[in-house]
Amino acid sequence: MKQIVDRLRQEAARLLAAGDVAMVIGYAKGTDVARTTPYFATNEEEAQNLTWNPFCTNNLVKYLLDFRFEDTKLAVVVKGCDSKGINRLIYDRQFPRERVVVLGVPCGGLLDRSKVLATIDPGAELQSVEDLGQEFVVRTDHGEFTFAKEQYLLPKCAVCRNPNPVISDVLLGEELPVAEEEKSDTFDDIVEMEALDPAAKSAFWDRHFNRCLRCYACRNVCPACNCRECAFEQAVPGWQQEACWLSKKASVDNNYTFHLIRMFDVTGRCIDCGECERVCPVNIPLRKLYRKVIKDVQELFGDTTPGLNIGDGLPLTSYRKEDPEEFM
Amino acid sequence: MPRIGVFVCWCGSNIGGVLDCPQLAREAASFPGVVYSVDYKYMCSEPGQNLIIEAIKEHRLDRVVVASCSPRLHEETFRKALARAGLNPYLLEMANLREHCSWVHAKEPEKAQVKAVDLVRRAVAKAALLQPLVSSQIPVTKRCLVIGGGIAGIQCALDIADAGHEVILVEREPTIGGNMVKLDKTFPTLDCSACISTPKMVAVASHPNIKLYTYAEVAEIGGYIGNFKVKIKQKARYVDHDKCTGCGTCWEKCPSKVPDDFNGGLGTRKAIYIPFPQAVPNKPVIDANHCRVFNNKKCRVCEKLCPTGAIDYEQQDTFIDEEVGAIVVATGYELFDWTKAYGEYGYGMYPDVITGLQFERLVNAAGPTGGKIKRPSDGKEPKTVVFVKCVGSRDEAKGKSYCSRVCCMYTAKHAHQLLEKVPDSQAYIFYMDVRTPGKGYEEFYQRTVQDGAIYVRGRVSKIYQSGDKLVVRGADTLLGRPVEVKADMVVLATAMQPAAGVETTARLVGAPVDQDGFIQEAHPKLRPVETHTAGVYVAGCCQGPKDIPDTVAQASGAAAKVVGLLSHSKMSTSAMISTVNEALCTGCMLCEPVCPYKAIEPKVITERLPGQPPRERTVAAVNSGLCQGCGCCNVACRPGAIQVKGFTNEQMLAEVDAICL
Ligand SMILES: Cc1cc2nc3c(=O)[nH]c(=O)nc-3n(C[C@H](O)[C@H](O)[C@H](O)COP(=O)(O)OP(=O)(O)OC[C@H]3O[C@@H](n4cnc5c(N)ncnc54)[C@H](O)[C@@H]3O)c2cc1C
Ligand code: SF4
Ligand code: SF4
Ligand code: SF4
């Protein structure tokens, strides 16, 4: 892990010094031991603040959009899961490939912050982390801790199929081996949900959508949600304010509409980075929604998870003669 | 607040017999925005339309709802009425009380009445949000492309050219004429097919307004109605037609013999050939697949013998660009390949089981037997011939579900020709039905019956060779007993299907095909020669099986449509087309691939925001000439930036609310 951090700082400094990029978007030390913060390095000195460890959860790709109308080049640090977001933005024509230098990190998984904090004092100072394959060794000024991956990884990382970036200009470490059986998704979580009877499903989502605050954090973080103006925030004519299905009101039915529309909009486009679920302040299991449609699209059109290639046509906007037409 | 008028039509008893129209009109008066409502017997009639016009003036109506039949039928009628009253024609909304209500719910009038009220409320809610729309003007290139030079394409090209417009006729074979020139005589009048078609072929070749490309294909089509850009691929003929005089020395001396597809594989032709003596153009092409030179063998006989030096083995395919305003698809048909589907008839193993088109060549004086009916296996004159109808037609399991329309008639013709030409012959015809709708057709069939043709109602279940006879087994379903005929030859009336490559042509012109692969007409009754793509028309058997009279009629119909289009130098486009809200458009261009009419392109705009330097970004742009207002793009657009005018989200939601809330 130390090597990756060194390579990262070196590479970032080099890019910035040479004027190849105007900014490197990466991670820096966060407010507690198990946190990092997105960091925007614009010079060689700042590049030394960049870091990499199993607490680098944020998908930084979306920040590119803040700079979409400038003509400068940017570098961004991505893990395997985040890297699909780069392809999303390129395919959606939201960010040109030429303007981004992708610093890819082969990622051994992220640690679940809440579990880690149950063991380490949040105030402790993080000194270094070592990836031993099956476990992480975390050294702090409060001592050394070992976290078995099996127990401590984030759920999404436990079943990760793309630890290596699918797109990168500079790979900051050795590619990690992926076992053949790990390459395809079995959707166990979705199969389980599908087995519920409609009433139970409805109760499940009622309970969750009831709590949605309409903070739009899921939308804001999502690389697939890249509209200029969200349909839920467009000025609507007077008569629509009350009755409109695109109401901003946080009530169960309106929240359903919001989440289902978002679900349809990311159908065939969601890269399954899981950021939406992570940022949700009330812990709505959003990934279940989108993974359900990923599964459906895969079954219908045989496509893989979107974002693995830039060139992947979107299943819902491309036509192939073999496409199923059972509704005709 | 809009001033809406509601006009409820009885449609005689069609609507009035089920629904209480006066009550509907009274109820409609209470809907928000409605200032006038009335019912009338026939709203589409002259007095009905005048009633609308008068009411618009008297009550200062600015939106009109007509509750009557399907907008497909009378939307145009009422739009024109609005225009006559000085109102923008798009301020009209229709409620379909007939097809959507009175016809389907005739048995439950009370419930129908409730639904009718909802339908009218829906229309009123949408009408309140209607905006005046205007159509734009696009220039028209006064030339037409006709694809396919069968009798359909020939007739169409001649009609358009005679009206004074230039025609580009593209035929993929070395000659025009299509299937008709292969026929011997044509039912029901038995006039000689070549005698009536070759003069038309010559007329095409010599017409000053027709540019003929044979042995050519359409490679690309871009643009839109009035402004198509076409790329034509002229396949290499290896004969310079400017030098060639058509003297015939080459094909007489060419040593390479090839089965003759023009004659249905009966007989042979040379590697350098004209398909038949009256071919237009009457100059040969080299079939590179069979020419010795192209197969690395010594030869070059034609080159040596050609008196004008026209042979050019180095010739390449060339591409020609043409601009046209209209396109007619007339690519015709081919016969269903029965040999792949009908094992019980021998999968094509028995040489004396032939198709109707092969029979045409056998009786044709210009055919491989000089017009003598001789069976292919041993050249003997067949005395007993069995004709089997509906091979591949009306047989969903093995072939097509549809009826090919011409087989009943040409089989009667073939039986008649056999009985006439071969003394003491017998014709057995196995049939499911005899269908003879057409002028003089039933009489023609009866004549064949009187000639002595034996019609057996039933399918043939097996054909097999026994000695030099073909044993045909079937059932006579009228007498309810099995039948067995020992025949010398069997003629199968195989189904007609769209000519190979129709999907490619359909894709090029952007017209959909139906489930059987025929080009889909825009409306089976009211727009039979138009397709769903504006400026693209259809004629002949590529639209569906038909005989020559119908083909020619349809071709002239398509020509009339083309001439109508080309008679204006500018045309107005539909007003109800897609439009992009550039502020919302993210430029993702996902709308582009879903548009079936290729109407969307990226365009770069310069955006000026206060306090920021001007910046460029890509947005979608809709070509008003191409867009048909289908709405596919609306669905693909996440931010809702692209919407069809007259079907905006706002309007649709108002309708949904009016019905559901
Ligand atoms: C056995 C038989 C007997 C018949 N007898 C009679 C009869 O007696 N009386 C009667 O009224 N009808 C008869 N018919 C029906 C008649 O043949 C058709 O009605 C008529 O030929 C249809 O003409 P068409 O121009 O639509 O098609 P076609 O004759 O098939 O012409 C289509 C032309 O388009 C060309 N083409 C195809 N694709 C392309 C392409 N992609 N690019 C360029 N060119 C292309 C083809 O080469 C062809 O020249 C008979 C049919 C059969 C099968
Ligand atoms: S929907 Fe969620 S998982 Fe999918 S791309 Fe967006 S943020 Fe990632
Ligand atoms: S789909 Fe919508 S946002 Fe995307 S280019 Fe088309 S109009 Fe613009
Ligand atoms: S409505 Fe949209 S998809 Fe349909 S033709 Fe017009 S631009 Fe194309």
C-alpha cells in the first residue's frame, strides 16, 4: 500500500509539474482514522497530501463534471468500481476522454468504517496500512490492528468483480488476480428479494421510501445521473405543483415516483458502484433497486454491467434483431 | 383562461345509437374552460363544419374539441375547418367516441356513457394546454428514384417521367423487366407477356426523362423527403457499354456454360450474356463467378472477338451520387424456396417437380424448349400433369400464412395451356380453395374447368418417383377419399415472398416491413402506396403479392403521389414534430440512435451565461424534414429535453389527470 501511495504522489507531482494536468482529484487524510476526504491537488506540494488506503470509499469521478466546460486536463484517482464511471461519462458525452488522465488503483477492497471504528479509537492517527491479501494490517499511534477481509470488508467489496480499473492511463500497482468464478454476478441479494411476495415487497419499500428525505445525495453522487437540470427540480407550471408526479414533496408516493424514475433512468446505465447507497443518510438500500434492473437487463439482452467498455451500446437505446419481443 | 368549444358528433347511429350525445354536450359545458358545447348528427358534413366555424366566430373560441371518430379519419377535416375560421389548426383536440367507445361498448350503453364523459374531459384538459403550431418549409428536389425495374418500377418511372419529372431507375439485374418478362401469357386475357412488357421497357430506355442504371444497387440513402441523397453502386459489367453495340459475337463464342437463372435453371447461358433476347439494355455483362478469366483460366475469347474492343476485365464497381425528392420502392418478389421446406415433395430431388415460373419458361416460345412443353428429366412431353396449389402459401407450419393471390389464376392458366398444347393431356389441380376475385377471373377459371381440367379439393401429402412416373398422393376432401395420380410432371404453385434483400432496401429508405417481410404501407386502405417515411412510396409485389393489373394500378398510384409531391418547389413539414429544449439537453445523444428516421444530429451551440466566458457545448438538433413525430426520442431523453409538439409532458399529464383523478 505504501508503494501505491508513493507512486501516486510521484505521478501526481510529475503530471502537475509538467503542466500535463491542471488538477489531480484524489484522496487525502480525513477527519478521523477511518475516513479520507476528496482532495484536489493543483501543485506539486499538494500532491504530497494525496493518499491511498482502504478508507478511500468515495467515487471521485463525478467531480469531473464540475470542470466539464473548462478546457484543462484533469487527473482522477479511481478504483475498479469507480473506473466504470469514467466510461459512463465518456459514453454519455459528459466528459471527453482526451481531457482526463485516469490514475487507476487495483483495489483490494474497502474496510467497513463502522466496524473498524468499533475497534479503533476514531481519534487515533493512521500511520500505514498493509494489504496482506486475506487481511489488512492497520498501524496507528494507538497500536496495530488486523482486520480480516472476510469480516470487515464493505458488502459491495466482498462480492466485487472488478478490483482492477477497467480504464486507466497509469496503473498505480500490480493488477490483482480475479478468480474465474468471481467474474460473473450471481445477484443473490436480488434473487432473495424477488422471492418475496408482492405484499412483503411493497411493505419493504414502503418502509424505506417513507424515510427518504429527498436530499438528492444519491442523485448527486451518481455518475449516471448527469442531467443538466434534474426533472425533479425543473420549474413546473403552477397547476403541476400540487398534482404533479414530479413533485418535490417528501411523501411515500412522491418518493416512490422519484426513486422509480431514477431507477428507470439508470436502467442499462448504472455501473453498480454503490455510491448512492453509501451516501444515503437514512440507509435506503438503493442498490437493490438498480441491481434488480441490471439483472433484468442482463436476462433480457444478455448485457454485462454497464461501464465495462466505453463502446457498449446501451441496451435500451440500441436495437438488435435478436432482442426479445415478447410483448409484440 | 382558454375559451374551449366542445362539439359532440352522433355519427348517425354509430355514436348516437349508443351514447346520449345531448347529455354529453351538457356535461361538457361544466368542464373548466368550456364556454360552448353542442351536439350534431354529422360533424364532418358541410353543415357540421359550418356549425364549428360559426361557433368559433360567435363565441370567440380559441380551442376546439371535437368528440367524434378516430383522429386518423377526420383530424385533417376539422383542422381545415379551424383554419377556415381563422384559428390555428393545431388548436384542435379530438375525443374518439366511436372506435374507443360506442363501437366497442355497444352492449353496455350506461357504462359507455360514463367512459365517454371521461374521454371528453380528457380532451378538454389537453385542449386547454394546446399551443398554436406552425410547420416549416423545405425545398423539394424535383427528381424521383425508383428502386426495382419490374413492371411496377417501369410503369411508375414512365408515369412520373411523362409528367415531366426526372426519374432515376435502379435495377440490380442486367436487364429491366423483372418477373413479368419471364411469363408466357398472362391471365385472364392470355395476351403475350413479352409483347405487352417489352415496348414499355424500350420506352424506359429511350425516355429523355429517365436515367436508367441496370446491374446497379442503391448503396446509401441520406436526407429526407424532398431532399434525399442517394449513392448508387454500379456493379462492374466488364463490358464497356459505351463501346458495345450488342452484336452478340461474344456470347455466341463464350465457352463457359452456366445454368440459366432467367429460365429457372432449365437450360444454360454463357458467362458473358444478356438474360433474354429483348433485354434492355441489349448489351451483355460478364458473370465474374463463371468467367474463366476471373477463375484464373486461359480464355479472353470475348476480348479477342469483340469488334469494338468493349471488353474490359479490369472494370471496377463505381459509385454515383444522385439527389432526389422522392423514392419509390418496387423491388418485387421471388418464389418461396419449397425445396427446403417440403420433404414430402422430395426436397427438389425429382427433376420433374417444378415451379410455376419454370412452367412459364417451358411454355414460352423464347424459353429453353422453344415453347414445347417437355419435362426436364428426359425431354418427353408430359401427358399427365399435376398442379399443386398453395405450396408455402396458407401454410403457416412450413411457409407463409398469407395467400399469394396469383396462384389460383396462373394455375388455371397453366392447366389451360397444357390442355391446349399437349394432345390427350390431363391436368389435375389439387387445391384448397379457388379464389378468383377480379374482372374476368371467374370466367377464366370456368373455361379451364370446361377445357377438362380436373380440380381435386385437398392437399397433396406425398410425391415420389416410381419408374418414370411421379406418384402424387393426396386426399379428395369433398369425396372424403384418398387420391393417387401417376403423373409425368408436377407443377408447384409456390408462395410469393419479397425479393431477397428487401430488409436492406427497407433499412436504406427507413420504411418498416411487416411480419412477412413485405414493405409496410402507411395505411392498408387509405394510404396504400405511401410508407411510414415521408417521401418514400411503394409499388408492386414488394408491398404484398399481387397480379399485374394490381401492380400496374399501384405503380400509377405511387406515381401520382410522387408527381403530387414534385409539383411543388417547396413543401411544408409536419408541425407536430420533436423539438429540443437546449437549456436542458445534456448532449448525451441517446436520442440519436433511437430515432427510426435518423432525424437527430448533434449540433454545437455557444452558450452565454452572465459573468462567464461564452462556452460551446453539444446539443441535439431535430431535422424538421425527417422527424415524423413518433416520440421515440422523448422516451430516451432523461432530462425531458426533447418533446413532440402537440404531445408535451404537460399535455399528456393533464390528460392522465383528467381521466384518473
Ligand atoms: C408463375 C407465375 C405466373 C404469373 N402469371 C401472371 C399472369 O398471368 N397475370 C398476371 O397478372 N400476373 C401474373 N403473375 C404475377 C406477376 O408476375 C407479378 O404481378 C408482377 O411481375 C409483379 O411485378 P413487380 O414489378 O412488382 O415485381 P418483379 O417483377 O419481381 O420486379 C421487381 C424488380 O426489382 C428488381 N429488384 C429487386 N430488388 C432490387 C434491389 N434491391 N435493387 C434494385 N432492383 C431490385 C428485380 O430484379 C426485379 O427486376 C404471375 C406470377 C407467377 C409467379
Ligand atoms: S445508481 Fe448508484 S450504483 Fe448505479 S451508478 Fe449511480 S451511484 Fe453508482
Ligand atoms: S436524449 Fe435528451 S439530453 Fe440527450 S441529446 Fe437527446 S435531447 Fe439532449
Ligand atoms: S419524434 Fe424523435 S424519434 Fe421520432 S422521428 Fe422525431 S426526432 Fe425521431
